[in-house]
Amino acid sequence: MCSRAKPSLTDYTGTNRISTSQPGPMLDLSDQQPFAQGSNRKCFRHPLDSTRCLKVIRPENITARFERQSPVKRLLGKERLNDNAQELRAHQQHALQQLLNQGNEALVWAHLPRFYGSTPTSLGMANESELIRCADGSVAPTLEHLIKTQGLTPDLHRGIDEFLAWLSQTRILTRNLLPHNLVVSDQFDHPRLFLIDGLGAPTIPQALDSVPGWSSRYIKRKIERFQKRLAWEQSHEGLSWEDFQHLR
Ligand SMILES: Nc1ncnc2c1ncn2[C@@H]1O[C@H](COP(=O)(O)OP(=O)(O)OP(=O)(O)O)[C@@H](O)[C@H]1O
Ligand SMILES: [Mg+2]
């Protein structure tokens, strides 16, 4: 069974932590290589804590995305394209905060990396979170990688079903679920999925997230879209994701 790091006193677990926590000393990442990167962020192992990772924004991508936007959207500024800012906001969402306030920490972090808020580094502000690992200590692979290399095994299916049941139960809001934003740990009795990117929802859905009927419908749609996405990941018809969605 897994032995995940116990939360420390500096855990980001409640609404007030972000405004009251003092920034620690700046962490130097200058001699480090990222262990992974997405299109928007570089991910580093935390230099002082092997259970955590630090995600810093790739500013060139924000600028490129900003320049592709319509003049009207540009009026809203660059900050809304900052994935770290969006992720901080996503952790404030009603469903997640309510569960934490009720003491349901284990349920919240069952499929999310523990989140520790914002940390200054030599590469700018980072979002600090739990680094999800496998039993042998390696960084957990993405669901996308596992589907490509071993296919959707019954065990993996079980892990996916468990993750989707957790979403429906907790009503934690996510953006579109993508297999490269989920990692799979083998530290449990069956593969366990963690959503490492894509928590939260656009401004209006997140504002409506305390309305139970509304959030359940929102989550149902995200789950249906994800199931379609999994079918596409396994299909060998050569269709683009856009064409696949329209034809099914
Ligand atoms: N907490 C974590 N534990 C293990 N691996 C992680 C974690 N966070 C990120 N990764 C790895 O780093 C990759 C990039 O991280 P992330 O998805 O956060 O970057 P991004 O730039 O925001 O992604 P995108 O391109 O989807 O916008 C992930 O696909 C995953 O392989
Ligand atoms: Mg990602």
C-alpha cells in the first residue's frame, strides 16, 4: 500500500491559507532540469522536499497565446491565461473547500495531488504540489502514456471508474479531462488516477458550483466527454479528435 506524505502545517488546505501564508525563501532552480513539461508549465522536483514538485509558467507561451487572441479578449489581460493563477483559483472552489472545512481531507486528496499554494523560485512564482510517484520511486506516468503502451487493461479501467465515481461524489469541478493531465500511480492495490492539471472551471461555472443540480450536470458532461476521448485514444481510425467528436 501507498505511503503518501503526511500533510505538514504549511499545507494549503483552506481559503485563508493563501492570503495569510508568508512566502518562504526563494528556491533556486537554476541548476535543475525539469522532470516534465506541458505546453504552459515546466515541472521541477522540489530541491528541498522529494515528495513535492514545483510548476513554473513558460512566459513565452502566455505571450504567444495572448497574441493569438481577439482584441476584445486581450482587454481582459494576460493574467487569465496564467495556468498557475487559474490553478490557485481552482483550489478555492466551493465543493473542494467545503469538503476540507468538513474535515474530508482524505477524500479530496484521494485523486488530487496535495496542494501547497504559491512559492517563489528563481524562475518566478511556482505552484507547489505533491509529486505523484510509483512504488519504485519513479514519477507516475500519464494515463495517455499507459493507454499507448499497454492499452486499457481491466485494472486501468477499474482505476478510471473509481476516479469518475469520485468526481460525481465530490462534485469537484474540472476542465475538460485529458489523459495527459492524469497520472497513474501503482502504489495502491489497483492503479489510482490523479488529476495533476485541469482542476477548476471557467469563471461562470465556478461561480455556480454551489448549486448542486447544476454542478452535477456540469460534471456529467465532463465525464461523457472524457469517455469519448478515451474511445478516441484507443481508436485506430486516423480521425482527428475534432472529427471524431463530430462523427460520434
Ligand atoms: N504532481 C505531479 N506528479 C507527477 N507528474 C506530474 C505532476 N504534475 C505534472 N506532472 C507531469 O508533468 C506534465 C506537465 O505538467 P502539467 O500538465 O501541469 O503542465 P501544463 O503545461 O500545465 O500542461 P498542458 O500542456 O496540459 O497545459 C504532466 O503531463 C505530467 O506528466
Ligand atoms: Mg497538462
